[in-house]
Amino acid sequence: MEAFAANLRKRAEELGLSNAEVARRAGLSERRYGNYVTGRREPDLATLVRIADVLGVTPNELLSGEHASKEHTAEQLKRQRIVAATQSLGSDDLERLAIMVEALVAERTQ
């Protein structure tokens, strides 16, 4: 599971997320998530899926490191950060975000 722990750290770093933030978004305590990041424990399947959702990858990518081997441009990483951040938003917040993004696009196209 050491590869899994390394993949967690690498992906969170790519997204600019601290361990505490990943834990919060996944609904985990910092201590519990810290056990996964250090390789002391392995998550159950449901927890693995939640963590993968927060990090914007599949569980298989976290386990295999498949995602880590892909090259990403700075723009792709920014898009991935945005998508990962939206995973923890509720319906009302998503609606507000959609309105803000649409307003930004409308301003840029004028």
C-alpha cells in the first residue's frame, strides 16, 4: 500500500490540497486520512471511492498510480482543481457557482 500512499500525496499536491482539506472534503478525520497517506492503514472500498471523488480520479488510478504517470499541462491541472473542488458542494452552492462561471464567460466574450 506504500504506492497508494504516495499516489494520495502526489495527487493532493497536484491539486494544491492539504491532507486536512482532503480529509474534510471526504468526510474523514485528519487522523484517519493521515493513516492512509502514511501507509499505516488501508481504506475500505466506500472510503476509497470518497477519497478518489475528492481527488478527481478513479479508485483504480489511486491504487495503480496510472494517473500519476500522465503528463498534465498547467491548464489541465487548473481545470482538475476546479472539478475536484466542486465535488464537495451541495446543490445550492453548485447553482451559485454555475451563475458565477456563466457571468465570467459572458464578460470575456463581450
